[in-house]
Amino acid sequence: MTLERISGEAAWAEQWCQRLRAAASETRVLLLLAGTDTAAVPGISAAGATPESRRFTAAADAELLWQGPTARRPHALPPLPAGVSPALIAWAVLEGLALEPLVLNLGAPVAPVIPHLQLNPSPARCLSGGRAMDPERVQALWGWGERWGRGLARSGQPVLLSECVPGGTTTALAVLEALGIPSMGLVSGSVRQPDHQLKARLVQRGLAAAQLAADASPQAVLAAVGDPMQVVAAALLKQAALAGTPLLLAGGSQMAAVLALALAACTPPERQQLCQQAAVVTTAWVAHEVASDFPGLMLQLAQRFAVQPLAFATGLRFTESRRPELLDYERGYVKEGVGAGGLAALWQLSGRSLQALQDACEQACDQLQHPA
């Protein structure tokens, strides 16, 4: 069963899939938690029905991913307009493949009560002010990401990077625009119908306040309008990819921004090498969303850096599901997050059927509704 190729050369795509297929059960899974005060802007995110509830989203999702749907978790899942957290899909895959995630808290407003690494944990400021993070913090996080990337590369195992950052699609839009990648109207979001005008106003205000130079470094862009997840993920990606490690960037617009930051930090020859090692992998709900344009976003990124980045979508759909929470994915209420798309793709690459994954997700919904 193959993934849907969104962008990238066919030969590179097949080679990348073969490498992941051969080592699916050995893939290192990282979940990067972070926060941005951008998430408090009314209407900017549906990763929690209210700004206050979104403060707990990253912690609650990480606890669900770690402990599963039957456990009594320290933080309740924030109420959503409809559907259920994509952490449930991610958990079903990890359980089925017997993989254990490593959780890193890089600045979630509330820390999860599970085993995790905690690094400089405070959310970024709202990007609209043009000074989301202090430059010293960005440099420290970038250095940490580089060291972690080199360490992961030594193991020789593939790496799957996932994230949970409410408000992160808006920081992704800001970063992409700051790097010279036209992205207005292309970036998805957790809201059923993303408010592109609201996102654009925030981003334009932030970039006007930042007054970035045309050749601003990735670190300067991140300090102006980024979030902590992007810093560590981009630095880790660059180091691990250039050392020959295959990486699966599990997400949509946010991981496209991470890839763009890593490419901006590379020389032209390094960019070609990076694009053979890393792929952005998202859900079908993002890849085919009418209100955004993930394939168009990848095309803009390709034109900006003169590369052919790999991007795929998993085939997971819930059109025939018996659970209303999963049918809500098909209605656009939930689309992606916590690595759901990338992990579903890893499930496919391992040779398991998508029907089996739907069954596992339905059972997890049953357990979440009626825990032991």
C-alpha cells in the first residue's frame, strides 16, 4: 500500500519510502510540545474551544498519547467544537507498532504529567508584536536542536518528528512569509474554515513590527514571529538529515515551515541532500482541504529554494466509521495534529491495513468514552 505523493521526484519518493518501510518498527518518535500566546487570539485556533482551554491542549494530548484512552489522565482533553483529538490516532499507531514516544516540552503553557524532557519551558509571545522570543533563547534552542540531531543520527534509525502547538499554523504562516515564501491563503488550521484574513492581519502586523532585513537569518525570523517547536525541529532536522538520517516530518503547514527554516539554514548543495532525506507527511484532510492548499504551499517552497521537497499524504479516511467523533474528521472539524498523519503513514509503510487502523481508532474512541 503506497502513500499519496504530493511533491518531490518519484525516484526519491520511492527510495525514501523503502527506507522507512524497512525500519518502521525501529523509528524514533519525538513529540515536541510548545506554546505561543498567539493561541489566545479569539478565533485563531480550534485546538480547544476557548483560549483558556487551549493552554491545556499540549499537556492533555501528550498524556493521552503516553497513557492511552483507558487511563485516568491528569488533564482532561479540552472541549473541541466537534470530533476527538488526533492524539487518539497517534496513540493507536504507537500501540499497534509497539513504539514509545519521547516527549519534549519546549514551552507548553502547562507541563504534561508524564515522563518527558523539559527545556526552557515558556510559550512564545504573540507573533503580532514582532518579538516572539528573545534572540538569546532562540540561539540556545537552536544549539540544543543541533546537538540532538547529531545524537539521533548516530543511532542510524529513522526519526519521526511530531508536534502539538496550538496557534502553530499561524506562526508557520508568519515564518513562511518572512522567509520569502508566499503562503497567504495556503496554510491550513484547526478551525473548520480557517480565517485567512485574521491570520494575515496578525502576520502583517508582526512582520511590520519586526522590520526584518530581506536576508534575515532563520534565527532572526524565529525570534520575530516563530515558536519554540520550530527552532528545535528545524535545527534537529538539518543536522540529522545532513548526516544521512531519514526523517518523517509528521504534520502539515507547521512541518512545511520547519522544512523551510532548515532549508534556509543550508547551502544550495546541502538543500538537495536534505530533500532526499526528509519528507513532510500529513493527513488526507489537510492535503485535500478546500479552504487551504497544501500542494500549493509545497510548490511555493520548492520555487523559493530551487529544490523538490518530498511530501506525502496518508490514505487514512473515516468515511465508513461507526464513530461520530471520527466522522467529524470528514466534515472538516479535525484535520491533523500530534503526528497523526505521519504516524498513519508509518502504519501503512509497515504493511498494515488502513481498515485495521480505523478499527483501532474506533476501539480507542469506545475506551475514551467508557474508560475502565
